[in-house]
Amino acid sequence: MIKRRIGALGIILAVIFLAACPKQDVIRKLAVVSKESSAAIKLFQQNEIQSYNAGLVSKEDHKAVQEILVSVGEIGLALDMHLRIAANDAQALDGLNLAIKDLDVLTVEISEKIKDESTKTKFLIAIAGVRSALSTTAALLGGQ
Amino acid sequence: MSDKTLVVAQLLGTLIPLGVKTYTEIRAANPSSNLPPIEDILKQADQNWQDVIDAAKKELGQT
């Protein structure tokens, strides 16, 4: 009787520990995706500012790019906050899918607001890279 | 308190600390435990996102 109880409790404890490990791994992977994405966007922004200062980007396009980058930054901060409070994989996935939807809206804005084809293409590639990293992670988690 | 309840309580009292100790030891021996804490990664991400926002606002103030 006691052996069976020890066995049952052992299984319960093992399940608790195993359940805890993947969650941390998933959140860690998503945190790394956010960090890498933010670094890539920051680099794009620095290049765009240099191009604008060199007279290669119009004032209107520069303003549109920076306005959209404010939104991109806010999406990133919201994702990080979501990852901090996520209690499980499903909640982490919710935050991820929300960020992907917001980025899709911004992709349309980039296409509509930015006139210069070169600037538009570079910005779309940068956003597509972030979206791709997020959607690949979402797919691995069983989402989109 | 019945005998059965007492036995279960004693088992829990023994197994839970043992499980926590084992888990802690496994984590300490696991190379992945040397990875930076998730909060540190998120702080770096936050800093980068905030840098993007601040730089964009600065640029918008100039245009």
C-alpha cells in the first residue's frame, strides 16, 4: 500500500518537474527571438537614419518610417511583457500571435505610406524577418 | 488525524523536499542552467525596443 503511494507521488512529482521544464524552454526561445528581432530592427533604423542624413531618403519617407518604427517598438515591448506574465505555452502563444497580427497591419502601412521603392523594400524585408522568426516559433508551438 | 492521512503527510514531507533537491541538483549539473536568466534576455530585448522608440521619436522631433 505504502509502495503504491510512493510510486503515485513519484509520478506526480515527475510530471510537475517535466511540465515546468518545457515552459521555461519555450519562453526562453521566444525571449531570444524578441532580442534578436529588436537588434535587427535597431540596425535597420540606424541605416535608415544614415541614409536620410546622406540625402538618400526623402523627408516624407523618413517621417513615415520612424512613425512606423515607434509602433514596431511598442509591439516588441508588448510581446516581452506578455512573455513575462505568460503562465503556460498557450498564453505565450497568444502574445506571439498578437504581435504577428500587429506586424501584418504595419506591413500594409509600409506598403501604402512609403514611396521610395528601395526604402520600402528594405523596411519590408526587416519586418518580414521579424515576422518570420515569430511565425516559425508559433508554428513550432502549435499555433499558426 | 487518521493513520492513512498521517502516512500520506509523512510521504509528502519526505518526497517533496527530496524532489526539489534532486531537481535543483539536475539543473545545476545541466549546461543549460548556465544560460542567462530569461529576465536578462527580456531586459536586453526591452532595451533595444526602447532604443528604437526613443531614436524614432528623436528623429520625428527633428523632421
